[in-house]
Amino acid sequence: MIFIVRPRFVDAAFDTWFWPILGILFLPFATLMYVLFYTPGVGLVGWEWFWVAIAAAIDIAHIGASAKYRLGR
């Protein structure tokens, strides 16, 4: 929803449309965290990267769990 409601957040965090689309497709929660924590002119610093990494780990765990389920455990 943030990509629809607040497109300026996404525009500030990314220079092109390519990376947000890939992020939404493959690591949606990590992309959302990146957009929320991004500060224009500064970027992400310190603990902000930690939360993006945790979100990426959750995304990857979800992909792995769904793949395991689809393959029949």
C-alpha cells in the first residue's frame, strides 16, 4: 500500500523503477523496510540496515517454506 499511497517515499529511496519492481517481486518485506527507513540525502545507517536484513531473512524464510510445502515436504 505504501507504494500506492506514498509514491514519493519510493521515488526518494530509488532512482529508477527497476529496483523497486524487483524488490516487490522477490523481497517485498525487505523492500518495504528499506523504503520506510530511507532518509533522503543520508540513506540507511546503523540499525536501519539491521532491520532491512531481518526483513530479508523473513522473506527468504517464507520463500523456502512455501517451496518446501509445494514440493510435498
